[in-house]
Amino acid sequence: MGLLCLVGVAASQPLLAVLMKPMLDGGFSGAKPHYVYTVPAIIIGIFLIRGVLSFASEYLLAWVANSVLADLRKEMFDRLLRLPDTYFKSMGSSVLLNRFVVDATNVMQLATDVITTLVRESLIVVFLVGVLLYLSWQMTLIALVAFPLSAFIMRRISQRVRRINRETIVMNGELTRVVSEGIDGQRVIKLFGGYEQENGRFWEINNRLRRFAMRNTVASAAASPITQTIAAVALAIVVATALNQSGSNQITVGGFAAFVTAMIQMLDPLKRLANVTSPMQRMLVSAESVFALVDQDVEVDRGTRTLPEPVRGHIVFKDVSHQFPNSDRLTLNQVSCEIQPGQTVAFIGRSGSGKTTLMSMLPRFTLPSGGTICVDGENIEELTLESLRSHISLVSQDVVLFDDTIAANVGYGVGHGKHGKPSDDVIRSALSDANLIEWVDSLPNGIHSRVGENAAHLSGGQRQRLAIARALIKNAPILILDEATSALDNESERQVQASLERLMKGRTTLVIAHRLSTVQNADRIVVLDQGRIVEEGAHAQLMEKNGLYASLYRMQFHDSANSQAATV
């Protein structure tokens, strides 16, 4: 509908030029006195119709553009949530944010402007060319000689503008990243005197964006005068030809006036078509960025089976290996381990030993290069991701809480499942088991109090215990604890540890810990070193072996004792 209205707007443009011939030849000569009334009425009618059609086209195309933008962002976000874990590690968050906020908006806003300009102005030019051919085909052919030359120049300018806009897209992502780091790291910047360093980084990117903008302006600004100059030369030749034809009565004054009017009317559409180059190239480059995300491959989910209920939590790692792309060594090498239902097994080792990689394989955040992982005898690669992950809970050092209420965070995701949204009583019970209910009740709005962005209103221990309450609500039979108490002080660690003990009861628990004092009570401790299992057993057994575990334990105990002595 919008495009049809644009066709009407374009078709009305040449009518003014067409009116010039009868008005001058018949109206001013007095041969047709009724032109005194009819011509002004026609002019008013043309502009009224043109105004209505112009408003309708702009409104309809804007409606389409905004609807498509909403759909496009929805598809982008849906694809974003389903991308593999490795994608987020390779792609900075600032680049992804830039695609949603800047690139997607550019695509639709510029697309509307570009489509409107291309359709309307191109049709106006076509209709005007038809009028010119009707008035004098000889002069029209002379005028049309200018088009191939203008098209060649515009093509070269378009190529340059696209290159500039690609570089601008990259720099916009860098600018977002620097500003984001400045916001997140403002305390470090202040304490370590990083003002000049951060200002220097920002100025370098900001200045490069300015240079790109100026290069873009030069290229875009040059397009219009070049095409207008070519059109002016063509017009001069046409005028000379018309003057020559007038001597032999091949063209009337009205016909010449109509021809010149139509040619002059073509200058503005040609100018707008020339100026559309820059926004069109920005639109195309932004579209490349947006659809690079939309077309990204989602997580591989070839599973067709579901875990049979009830899930016991029997886990077997068999000859599991892993190697990161472009790495010359194995992160994990032939790791085999069996965990019985309800057992608590701790995985410890030096940094880089492969603990986190092994744990991330269980919910299939990371895929093994070789070997198999089974839960209750089922190969997890044959299970659907939804079935597998619905039976696993995670409490990690980096707790993720959303800018919502405590109740919404504790019951997160559960309300969309088969059991329905958890009641306030269920949430309060989980908070009580997590040793948080007294603090929550002291808040003005209780469980309906908001936690703030990045849980800014909460301490580290409170964040951890909210994550524990969330895991309690989910009630999954398999639990992964990834450094759940490593960043806490002793008092917070004691409270969190008590909450964890309630959470771990009756569940198969896999623990990653650097503080060896927190895993002494585990049923089994698995020691990893350079991607291999080097020791395995209970705390007392490993201490008797006097191997790597005993060495790490004594080292930590010695460091802890020295720290306490220094504090005293």
C-alpha cells in the first residue's frame, strides 16, 4: 500500500510540466478562456492528491519499518540466546550490544528512507522522461546521454562509501566496548589513576570515527555537484537545440517551456538519488552486521531422547578429551570417572588443569573432542538439550541475577515449566533454607524487593545464597558447584556453606573448588593435572599418599596460617 501511494506521488510530479504546454499555447493566447478557472483548479487538485498520497506512503512505510524492526530484534535476541557458549567467548559483549542498538535501527530507518527515495524519485524520473519523449524525442536523447556518465561516477562513489561504513561499524563497536569498560571499571580507573590512559583510548577511537565521518561526507557531498554539473551541461545542449528547432517551427513556446520545466523538475530527483548513496551503503553494511548474527549457527542439538524419570544422577565420564581450536595441546586427555547417585565429588587442581572444561561438558556448554558422557546410562549427546539441562542446577562464583524482584530471581524459569509459577510460600521456604529469610523480611517490600542492576544492592554472600535458593526451587537431581564460596569472607562462607549443605542433600554434586578446606567432607576428591586425573580418593586417603593433593593442601594451609598470623 505504501509503495502504491509512492507511485501516485511520483505520477503526480510530471503533471505540472504537462500543464505548461496547453497553458502557454492556449491560455495566454486567449484561445481557451476557460483555462482561467480549470488550470488553477487542476493545480490545487494535484497538490491535494499529492499531499494525501505522500502522508499515506510515509505513514505506511514507517509502520512496516517499525514492525519489521521489532520482529528483527526479536529474531536477533532469540538467536543470541541459542548461540553456543564458545561464540560468547569469541565475541565481545559491546559488539553484540552495538548490533541491537545501532545496526538494527540503522537497517530499518535507513531502509525506509532509501526505499522511499529510490522508488519515488526513480518513478518521477521515469514519468518525466516519458513526458520529455512525448514533447521532443530528439532533445530527450541528448539529455539522456548524461545518465551513463552519472551512473559510472555514482558506482565509484558507492564503493568508497561502503568501505568507509564497514570501518565505521567496527569502530562503533570499539567505542561501545571502551565506554562499557569505563563504566564497569570506574573504581579501578580512579584508584590506579587511569584517567589519561582511558581518555587516550577513547580519544583515539573517537578521532578515527570523526575521520571516517568526514571521509564519508566528502564522498557523499561530491556526488550531488558532479551529477548536477553533468545535468547542467546536458540542459545547456538541450536549450541550444531547442533554439535551433524554434526557427523551423519544430517546437512551440509552450512545448519548450514544458520541456525545460520537466528537465528542471528532474534535477531534484536526480540529486536525491545521488545523495541516497551514503545512507544506502550504511544500511547495507549494518545489514551485513545484523544478519551475521541472525545467520549464526545455533547450539548443536541432535538429541532425540529424554532422560527417563525419576533421574538418579549416575554420571560416567569415559575417555573424555578436549582441545580448543587453534591450540596445540589437549585441555583434557582421556579422562574417565564414575559418580554414583547422591555422591559428592570434588574436582581440584592447579589453574588450567581442565576442571571447568570438564564440568561445562555435562550440560553441553562445551563439546568433547572425544569420549562419551552418560547420565543414568544415557549418552548425553543423544538427549535433547532441554531434557538434559532441566535436570542440572548450577551455583557458580559469578552469580547472575536479573534486575527484577527477589521472588522473580529465586523462581526464575520455573514459572514457564510444567509445574507452574512457584508460590510465595515456596519461595520463602527456599530462602529460609538458604539462610536469607530474615534479611529478606527486613526489606520494605520483602520478597518483592528489586535487587538492582547486576544485583548492586546485594553483598557477595547474599548473591550466592539467592543462587542457592534458586537451585533449591529447581530441585534438580544433579548439582554443579563452581567455586561457589571462593570470593567470600569467612563469615559469609560459613553461612553459604551451611546453605550448600542443605542444597546438596540427596543430590549428585560435582564441586570445583580452589579452597581445599571446603571439600574435605566430599565422598571423593578427583585431582586433575595437565588434563589428566592423577589422584583420586577421600581426603584422608589422599593425604596419606602424600602426592599432589597433599602438596596443594599443605601449601594452602601454610598460606592461610601466615595470613592469620599477619592479621593478628
